[in-house]
Amino acid sequence: MLEITEEGIVMRTRRMPAEWEPQSQVQLTWPHEGTDWAPMLPEITAVYEVMAREISKREALLVVDDIPHNDTWARDHGFITVEETSDLKPQTSDIVLLDFKFNGWGEKFEAELDNAINRQLYDRGMVRGTYEDHLDFVLEGGSIESDGKGTIFTTVCCLLAPHRNQPLTQGEIEERLKLWLGAERVVWLQHGSLIGDDTDGHIDTLVRICPDDTLLYIGSDADHPDLVAMEQELLALRTIDGKPYRLLKLPLPRPIYDGEDRLPATYANYLVINGAVLVPTYGQPDLDEEAMSIVQQAYPDREIVGIDCQAVIRQHGSLHCCTMQYY
């Protein structure tokens, strides 16, 4: 990225950090009576209190409760953080806060208040970095994963879904991601989605990038045959250096229903924080323990903390969806 300044032409280089890199804070947008959580507010508040305690043991916690908001999915309405260096200061990284448009996952839900949170946080000095306005482009934090060294993962079914960025083509969207996130390549998964998922296939429900070129991904069941095709994609995938990824398969929770509707429970929706990984659990002790054990293989030096997210998935999200980390 070139910029003309008083000093002349300056080359700026961007990088989207991996989630496991040192963080400055994590954001939670708190449930209230005006959200869809109203019928179960005490239950969901108790889960948020557990998340808040576990995060605040290890790093700063930013709680959004006095800014009007439609809902609580900080992953998708929060800032996306990148680091930027210039050839004038090659040893120093600056934080850039990218404010993308959140439109309720393709105009499925009201999101006008959520979409205004970031600017208010910035104006109040609650986040550090340079503000960058991209409110003419729809991008949710749950739809992208970064390995911190030039590769971004996403899914075709999400970023090309209706009511997001039409009429932009896949290639045009990819060029924007590379420019704004500093990516060398974008990996587009063609397969993978969960029944009950409102996001059109967010990557953080399906596949997660981990240290040492490891991918954690969810297995399949009879109701999700497309996840078998996703696994085949991952087996054929190569790193930016041309090597196969190390693959670790997470179990898929046994079906959980709200009435007749199956809920999108997934162990892939964990949060990496400083010194720990917070893993969603679903009241299935055998599979919960198996999932946490597999996550431990990907993060051997971090504490693995299970958090019961049976309440969270009743609104079709899980733990990672509730949070957004800052660097």
C-alpha cells in the first residue's frame, strides 16, 4: 500500500494477527431486555458472567453495556484489528481498527444500533489504534480466520451470500480482503455449513487455524454430509509454503433442538485468549471432554477452559461469536 506524504512516497504493509498472538483486551457486548435474549435474560447473563470472569483473569475486558445495541454478537459487529508498518518505521507496528458494515448477516435481523457501536467506542477512547471506515462493505469477524503470516480463510457460501456485497464478484472481494487485511492469499472453502446457522457458513463454526499450520475442524453426521466434502477440501489444501496442513478433527455435538429446530452447536467456536482457550460445552460430558482434549493438542501450552454454552446456542451462536479480541 503506497501513500504520498510530506516525507515522500511511503510503503505501508499490513498484517492481520492470528488469534493466539498477544491480545490487549476482549470485547463482550452485554445482553439486555431489548435483545432477543429477553425471554432467558438471567440464564444468558450467567453465561456472560462466566466468560467475563475467565477473560478478565488473563487480560483486559471491554464490556459494551451503555451504548445502545440490537444484539450481543461482538464477533460480527466489532472492529477487525490489523497491524501496519511503514518503511519509515519498519521496527514499529501501528494498530488499525477496521470498521466494516454489519447488516444482520445479510439483512436477516435488525442491526442499525450494532453497526454504530464501533465509532462510539473509538470516540470515547475505549479502543486504541487508527480508525478506518469501511462501512460501505459488509464483513463479519466470524467469517474470516488469519494465520498471522499471510493466509486468510473464509467460505464462499458466506461472503457471496445474498444481501452482502453484490454485485461484487469473488475476485473483487478477494482483492479488497488482501488490501485491507494485508493477506497474500485467501483460501475459499466451497463446502461446509451447519443446520440452524444464521450466518451462511461462518468459518469460525467450521474450521479454525492454529499454530504450526494446524487446522481444527468439525466432523460430520448424517444430517451434515457437506462436511465430508469440506474435509476432503482440507486434506487437499496446502500451506503457503506448499506443505499439507496438520488436521485435527473435532467431534460434532449430538443434535440439540429448540422445539423442532436443530441448533448449530459446534466445538470449533472457541476463543483463544492470553494463556488459555475457552471452549464451548453442551452438556454432553463425553464429547465435551473429547473436544477439549483435541483443542489441547493444538494449544499444548495453554489452559483449556470449558464454558457451558447451551444457553448461547438457543440464539444460534456460541462462545466465539460473543467475543472480539483486540491487539
